[in-house]
Amino acid sequence: MKIGIRNEPSEGGLGGSESAVVLLAEALHQRRHQVELVHHRRSLTAEQLTKFTGVDLNGVSLRYVAPKEYSFGTSNNPWLRYQEAQAWQASLSEPYDLFINSTHTIPAFCHAPRGVLLVLFPYKRPSIKPLNGATGGLPPWNRLKEFYHDWEWKNRLATYQVKTANSRFTQIWTKRRWGVDAEVVYAPVDMDFNIGDKADTILSVGRFATSATSKKQFEMVTAFQQLEGCLAGWVYACVGGLGGSSEEHAYFESVREVGAECRAQVRANIERANLKLLFERAKIFWHAAGYGENEDDRPELTEHFGIVTVEAMAAGCVPIVINKGGQPEIVEHGVNGFLWNTFEELKKYTMLVARDEQLRRQMAEAARARAQFFSIEEFVNRFITLLQPLLETETEYIS
């Protein structure tokens, strides 16, 4: 069977979505399917993906398709507008027997006989607003437009027979925003860590981003600066990806300036091997994405799942993470880590773990056990099980 797996993100560094589609591509290729990764980053290569994920993509091809912004269409005729909607980015899925769409924005109609939607996080559908500042609800013409777009949306999503979400948090918002039920398939996490001697190190990992979800590195470095006098000899390693925009570099420099005033090591774009060493050596892991944000109004600004949190747990770090987004699905408060709502709680739990070695060891073991629930094997097995009814139809295998 010819399978296309589309990965939507086109800016910034490589992340969890790339890991998921690469692992899925490998699993399907090993089952003798012809697999192609469809992407929107012109410079992306198989070598880059292999270096980032450690997965050999020999036999999996890459196909670049220029990104195209969504449009409601231009025709006032509903049927012509529907045809325009169907035609938008039709080339993404047309060449395949099975099309898997990993996305967080409006999905194109699937033109392959079989379609799978992998929701990273559902961004809002464009809304129908009253014309000319009208009040008291939508006027008749706008109500007709709203009816049409709801009808079109249901037909668009119906072209995907299987729909998945990367966490329960994403699943809930997919139902609220897109009106569809999705099966939870947790994102895959690397469990390959060597557990040895730990150092008095706190670690956080996340992109130094300004335009997307902020990981709140500036706030975390500031919190460590306030704790430094109570944590004699402890070091804070604040690391993550850094893109090419001037805004992101300015933000990175602001974080590094605060870090220079305390024992914080702020580093960007380190090699995967060095990052794994940091996971293996750190005792405590911090995560703060979503701090200060209204989760009900802008849930996309929280961590939708939390791959790095699970990686830290697999490496024997005790997670002390914000009680938002997908983090509460991972960390069981007081059992294998702590969930915090304020920075005062973050500092309190950090001091508790740092000063009680027996508690730290106990929680670290519990964290490692919990992490196994989110392994690569679990992801692949769960996804292949959901795909099986689609894969069992008449197929065209590689000769």
C-alpha cells in the first residue's frame, strides 16, 4: 500500500511531531508498505531526521509540498465554494492509498481512499462574524453561511476514518473545537537512558520560542536565582532549540543574561547525545509552559502532552511541573513527581526533593516506572492497531 504521512509544522526546530511521524513511517515500512513523508520545510532531509530521531529512514522517501494558507473560498455559489474547499491542498493526499495527516490547523479534505487524522492540538476554526457590526446574533445571510460552513466541516472531517489525539487534553479540545471524537494515542517517547550517578542538577528542556508556546525559561531562571542561596552547589541547566528569528535570539539572550548572574547554564541547540547525558545526570526536572496563561481561553499556550517530561522521568529525574495541559496526565502528584500552580509551590517542592535523598530516590524509581506507559512500543502498537482495519483492505505491497 502506498502511504503518505504529512507533518504540518514548517517553522522552528524539529520536535515531537517529527519524532512521531518518523517512527510511524519506519513501522509501516517494516510492514512492507511504500511510505512517503510529506512536509513543508524545503531544506529538510532524511539525514536530519535520522540524526534527530536515531531512526534509519532508508526506504522511506521525503516529499516537499509548498505550504498554502487556508481560504474559505471565493464563490457565492455554495456548490462551487464546496468544490473550492475540496480542491484546497488536494495534492497532499491524492497520490496515496492511505493518507495520515499530522496537524493542528484546518485539515484538508482527504482524497486518498483511506484517511487518518493525527491531531497535535486543534486550533480554532475560523468563525462567522456578523456583517457591518450587526448585534443581536447573526443576521439571516450570516446564519446561512454558518450552516454551510458547519456542513462543509463535517464533510471535511468525515474523509478521515480514524482520528487520534496525542493526549486526553488534546482529545477534549478536539471535541470542543472540531466537534469530533478522537482516540488517544500518546506521543512516543525515547526510553533509552543509562541510569548512573546523579548530580545536583535541575534541568528544563524546551524551545526558546516567542511566537509559539512559550516554555517560560525567563521565569524559571529567575526562580532558580531566588532559590540559589538555599541550594548550595546545585546547578540549573536550561536548554532547548533556538530558531533563526531575531525575536527568538533576543529572548534567548535575555534568559542567558539572568543565568549569568547565578549558577544557571543556558544553552541552545545542543546535540541529542549531550542532551541525553543531561537527562541522565539531572536529579530534578522543571516545566512551566502555560504559566500565567488562561487555559480555558488559550489552551494552545500550554503543553499539550509533554514528551520532555516523560523523557526526564525515564532517565530518573523527579518531575516538578506545572499543573496544566497534558502534564497532569503524566505526573501523579506526590507519587512520581509534583504538580505546581504557583512559583512558590515550584520552589517548595524543589527544596523538598533536594533536601530528602530517600524521597528523591523513591520518586525517581516511580517516575521511571510511570514513563514506560508512554514508550515508543506503546505508541506504535496502539497506532497500528487503530490502522489495522484500513491496512487490511486490498493493498499494493512493495515487490
